[in-house]
Amino acid sequence: MTTDRAGVWRRMRLWGAAHAVDDLYQGLVPAVVPYFVLERGYGYVAAGGLTLAATLGSAIPQPLVGLLVDRRPLPWLSAAGLALAGLGVGLSGLADGYALVWLLVLLSGLGVAAFHPAAGRAAREAAGDSASAMSVFAAGGSVGFFLAPVLATPLLTAWGVRATAVFVLPALVMAAVLYRARHRGRGGSGGSAARTGKDRWRPFLVLTGVEIVRSVAFFGVSTFIELYWLRQLGASHLLAGAALTCFLLGGVVGTLGGGRLADRIGMVRTAQWGTALTAPALVLLRVTPGQWAPLAFAVLAGAMLNLPFAVLVKLGQDYLPTRPGTAAGVTLGLAVSVGGLIAPLFGLVAQSHGPQGVLTVLPAVPVLGVLLGMFMVEPRADWAEPDGDGTDGDGTGGAGGAADAAAPAPPSTQPLEPTA
């Protein structure tokens, strides 16, 4: 038992590391946007458009990729997606012309879309029923976002936007490690373990709404927090980068803390508390004077926004037990990325009222998440078996009685993905 548990955590660390490298490139987009604005003269709307490009690439395809990985093994997909994510955003700083930069950021988003559903499905199989274990994978993404400004700010300050080329190498190296580990672990089969249970679409849609609200607030802060420090607070580039770093560091802490808290008080309560505390944290971030004091509330806002993150990923797969890839594609992909679709609207607010205008309206966003969170429900033990009446168990029809009855059975505790 001890050996098996050690193996689970070893595999989770590998998936967490891969997720960190993948989301490093999502984090590079908001980190590099201010430098495109200042160095190449892009306007606020154009800046929001780069975030939109990354979102279009990653958001729309991910549920479709999730459906695909639920139907057939694609052992190479996570590694290939990770490599494309790095190449796209890494080469964007070398491109001349807004259209080519936009296209490369879009291709990076497509790489993210290829990575998340397959990786999320495999990580859940490794984690089993532990929210703490799943938080290792989820926190990997937060670590990647956190490392992006930490690594990028000094390089971009010294060399300009062309420094993004340095970040091509980590993607290629991690993709090779992940691909090799997968094939060493189970001969590259990547096959599915059988699953049983019925898919609960009503609670899943509620959860998706909560995740979208979280995403809108997250992208609003991460896209404009550096510009707020630069333009409103008159801070240096390094201090502005530190503000984004603090926000994302808080996200890492919140993601890991949310997994542990959920194992103690329940997943739904953890998600509800995190969503409810986000609004006051954002208010304090906006109203606190000075260049240094608001950094503490940048950490707090990041922590509260990410407290529900791992919980929502795991809950989504609990609600859709026969479609773990689809659930991951939505919770890690579509719902998370929708916030980027709103970025151009925030750009219009910033165009009229400055970055401070964006941070002024953002505290209203989590209120909708609080209302939706009231309708969230904890998964029940009897959901593991199909209902005899062909309903979801929550009074709604599932994805189809005959199809669900023939759906694959729950994963064994032996994951199908790489061993370290």
C-alpha cells in the first residue's frame, strides 16, 4: 500500500511538472502583453486581442479533444500539444507584424487545447478520489502561470519581446520527457480503464458556470495588473512584474490549499468559500494606496480565485464519470479560457478609463459565481452505479441510458499514464 501510494504521488509530480511547463506558455501571454504595448505601440484593444487569440486556440477545441480522448487512446497527444504551446508563444516575439504575432499565439493556444484533456484524464486516474493528489496536477498549472512573469520579466526588460524565443526549449525538453515516460510506463498503450456510473449534466453545467466566472476575474486581473502598476501607480517594470508574480503566487498557494481543504470540509463548500471571498480581495487590491502595500492583496486575490480550481476539475470528472476527458476539456479548457474571450471588453474599459477602470469593475464579477455556487451539490456514493430509471440521479436525463449502461468502468487505482 505504501509503495502504491508513493507511486501515485510520483506520477502526480510528473503530471504536475508537465502541467506547469504547459501553462507557462499561457502565463507568458499576459506577461508579454505590456511589452508589446510599450515596445511596438499596440493599443489596449490590440493587447486584449492577443489574449483573445490564445483563448480562441485553447477554449473551443478542448471539449472536442476531450470527446476524442474518451473514445480512443492518443498516447502522444499531451507531449505534442505541449511542444506546440511552447513553439507558438516562444516564436511570437520574433515575428514582425501584429497578424503573425496573433497567429502564433493562436497556435500556442491550440497546443494547450491538445494537452489539457488527455493530461487531465490521466492525472485523475492517477489521483483516484483524493482532492489533495489532484491539486498537485492543478497546482502545476498555477505554478506555470506563476513562473511566467518571474522568468520573463527580467529577460523581456533586458532584451525586449524577442526574448520569448528563450522559452521554446523548456517545451521541447518536457515534451520529450513526457512522451518517453508514457511509453516506458505502459508500453505507450494509453488505453482506457472501464468506467461505470451516470453522467450528471445539470450539476456539471452549474459547475461550468462557476468556473467561467472564476476565469473572467482571473484573466481580467492577470491581463491588466501590470499595466495598473505601471500607468496608475507609476511603478517600475520590475515592480509591475512583481505584482503579477504575487497574484500568480497566490494562485499556487490557493490551488494546493483548496485541495487539502476540500478533503477536510468537502469540495462544494471549498468552492463556495473561495468564490465568496474573491470579491472583497479584489476590492482591497483596488483601493489600497501605494505601490507596495497592494502586493499583499494581489497574493490574497490570487489565492481566493484559485482556491476552487482543483476542486472544480475533480468535481467535473465526478459529475461526468464516463467522460473524464470531456470533463477535463471543459473545466481545464473551455471554462478556464472563456475569461480570455472577455479580455477585449476589458480592453475597451481600459481604453476609456485606464487599467484602474478594469480593476474597479472586476469585484462585481464573482457575485454571479456566488449565486451559481448555491446550486452546487456534492457527489453521492450511489452515483457510482447507474440508476434503474434511466435518469441522471438528479431527476434529469443523462447522456443516454443505453450508452451510459455500456460506458466504461471507473478507473483502477493503477493509472494508465507515465511512471517517473
